[in-house]
Amino acid sequence: MTSLNVEMLAAGAAEPITSAGNARLGIAVLAGIAVIVVLITRFKLHAFLALTIGSLLLGAFAGAPLGDTITSFTAGLGTTVAGVGVLIALGAILGKLLADSGGADQIVDTILARASGRAMPWAMVLIASVIGLPLFFEVGIVLLIPVVLLVAKRGNYSLMRIGIPALAGLSVMHGLIPPHPGPLVAIDAIGANLGVTLALGLVVAVPTVVIAGPLFSRYAARWVDIPAPDRMIPQRASEDLDRRPGFGATVATVLLPVVLMLVKALVEIVVDDPENHLQRVTDIVGQPLIALLAAVLVGMLTLGRAAGFTRGRLSSTVESSLAPIAGVLLIVGAGGGFKQTLIDIGVGRMILDLSENWSIPALLLGWLIAVAIRLATGSATVATISAAGLVAPLAADMSTTHAALLVLAIGAGSLFFSHVNDAGFWLVKEYFGMTVGQTIKTWSVMETIISVCGIVFVLLLSLVL
């Protein structure tokens, strides 16, 4: 159990900072979320500010003293950033190294050289999934769009037949697989095992991405038949480099943190002895901090040095990778503050009290809450953080596997039907040169398929695990 979750449970076990009853708490929660939704959608306020204001008003609606509400919010923000902030930063560094060194281009070119015809959509899924492991969704889109457009144009493929599989691969990685911010925060909030969540996330991700990517792209290509827009083909990252890192070394670097975390989970299951020397070693190297740090250090050699980067260029690459994630860190931190405020006013106990009479499974409940917040705010990260904070008390008596499945259910719900209040919607629309209607028929439907398939596979796994 993570330190953040221990603190969360301790806070949940303490006396609430308000004496409000369940009815008032329920109204306060709805009002707090409504404030966040209105501020983000109507007034276009940054999600960090919206979450901060929403947290303070949540406490006020519940009748909590302002000082106690501020304390709860700042404590939640601090523990959340402490728990996942370094991991987000390390992931950003690795992603920047992958992009600037030409390592991502090397993966793309190698796979595309061996794929053609009907295999091309499957190749795009593979490329997007591998590259999407260490990259944020927006960075992955910017990196892959040139490839998608070039492949569609030069190979005379339907843009949707190539683009939808790539988008599906990126989106599934973003919503279900750590070390992306949403899954990491949900794992911390719920107290799930990261290695088990990663392993089960891969099990859910594979069939989900197949259905939402290559299979759905057949229909998307019929619904929206448009050419690749020439104006959106930017310069590739490695065109100014004399050489690029090798394919094998690049893939090994990208997969290193995933392998280390999976080995840790596997050894825990097979050995199941905290005093065993092997388990003690894997417990250390499989920690996400150590795994990602190892990948970054290895990447400086296998990616940076292999591309001819000097020490100065490596330093500038690392420095430039951190600035874009400032907004992500603030949003994640404020989401943690909102979650802690929910806990401290007694919402956890309220949900436990009410859920005793509910017949709806906890996994489905987590998915539905995430869906509602996603539709309202347009942010997968906000939806994941808020839903995890609301349903975390339900995970107290869950097994390790079911706690991991709850994280995945929330992650799946956070991807449901991206529309006009989602920045990703407009990013896809502009890059592919589509109208709003065309974007809804392709991108929005694809996201919905990912979300529904995700919860279906999660529920199926819950029946056998």
C-alpha cells in the first residue's frame, strides 16, 4: 500500500471537518463538481484554477471551516505531487529523449518498412502503442501525425484507415497504462499495486485497441473519406541529425521501465516472501521511480549519445522536457487536493453508507462516475482523479487484483466520448483537417468504443480473478 493511500485512509478514518449529513454532502459534491465543470467549459478557466476554486467551494457548501478546507486541499495537493510528480517528470524526459534523438522515427521507419497493404493499420497500432508508453497523449499525436499523413499520402491509403489505429494506440496507453498521470494518480488514491495494474492493464488494452483501432477504422474510413492535408505535414524530429539510435536499443529503452515493474509484480506473486533476496531486489528495481530513472539514464546513452548529442544538448533536452509538464503537474496536484477535500468532509463515509444498499458493482460505479465527469469537463485526467477520490473507500476491502481492476475501470470511463470541451478533440480535428461532424463520427466514436470495451473486459476479468 502506498504512503499516499495510507494517509488517505487515515484521513478518511478521522473525524470529518464538517458535521453535515449525507444529503447535504451529496448536494455539496454535486455543486462542487458543477462549479468545476462550468468554470472549465463556460468560462474556459484553466483546470488547475477550476479545481482549486471548486475544492474551496466544496468545503463551503458542506459547511466546513475555510481554514480546514484550505488545509485539506493543500495536504492533498502536496501528497499527490510527491507521489506522482517525479514520475511524470521522468516520463517527460524519456519521451523528449525518444523524440529528439530520432529514436521514435527509427521505430516508425523500421516497422513501416516491413508492413504494407492490409498490415499497415496493424503496424500503426503497434507503433502508437510502443511510442505511447512513455509519451503524453499530445506529444504522441504531434510525433505520429507526420507519419500518419506521409503513409496515407505516399501509400494511397485512407487517412482514417491509418489514423484511427494510431490514435487508438495512443489513447489506450494514456487512459489505462502507467506511468501516464491519470492511472498513476488513481493507483495512489485507491492503493492498488502498480505492477498488477500494469499487467492487467496490458491484458485489457490489447483487445480494446484491436477493436477500436484496426477493426473500427474500416467503418470510420467509409464514414469519413478525406485526403491527407499537405499543410499539416511538419518537419520530422530527426531530419537535422547525422545518425539515429538503433531500433533494438530504442525499443529496449522504451520497454525497460515496463519490464522492471512487471518483473516486480511477477516475483511478488511467484515467490511471495518479503525476506527472499530476489524479491527484495526486484521490490527496489521495480519501483516506478527507480524503473523510470533507470530508463532515463540508459536512454541518455542508447538514445542521446547514439544520436551524437553532446553533454550540452543532453542537458538542454532534459531541461526543455520539463517546462511543458508544469500545467499537467498543477492539474494533477489540484485534483489531489480536490480528492482530499472530498475525503475530509466525509464523502468517503457517505459513499460507504449509501453503497450498502446499492446493487451496482463497484467497478461499474467507478466507470460511470468517471464517464459523467469526463463528459462534463472534457478532461480524462480530471475525470480519473475525481472518480478515484470518490470511490476509493470502496477499495478498502478489495483484493489486489480487484483494486487494480477498479483503477482500470475508472481509466476506461475517463476516455468516454471526447467532444467539443476536450482539447484532444480539437487537436485531432485540426491535424486531420476534419469538420466537427467528421471528428465526432471518427475520433469521438473511437474513444467511446475504447471506454465501453475497456469496462467490458474489466468486468470479465473480475469474474475470473
